[in-house]
Amino acid sequence: MTVHTGPRGKYFTEVIRKSAVRATIRTVGATITGTVHVHPDERTLDMLNALDGFLAVTDAQVDDGQQPFEAAFLAVSSAHIVWVKPDDEGVSGHDRRD
């Protein structure tokens, strides 16, 4: 990653581009539908295998079987993820097998 220092000592880094992928995530206690973000040259599986702690989910809808709720941002512990199903990876530029 390239880091630039401004005249006042502030650090600037390059923008990291990612593709938004709608997905359904099953955890130990809930089902989450939302958007995960992957690098354009990665599959969703590659992103999941590289997780270190938490999966960031935006525009999340959580159904825990008792009181469903929505959240603009949700950090999901990777230790609690049972499975992830991308809703349609073809939309984000990834290969889709029919």
C-alpha cells in the first residue's frame, strides 16, 4: 500500500476498490442478509478464507428467530459463521456457474 504524507504531516493512502456482493450469512444464532465487500479480482470464498476476526456487512437485515432488526453496518464474528451464500455473484463481475 502506498502512503503519502501531506505538508502538515497527515497520512494519505490509496483508495481500495471493492465490489458489493449481496449475501445471506448463517451464524450460530441468526440469519443475516446484507452486503459484503470483496476485491474485484477475488471470489467471495477467497475473502472469507482471508478473514481475520470479523466480516463487515452493510445494509444488514438480521433474523434471530425472536426480534428481527436492521443495521447500516454489522461486524460479524468469523468464528460464528456457519455458511455464506452469495445471492448472485454474477452481478459483481464474478463467474457464476449455472
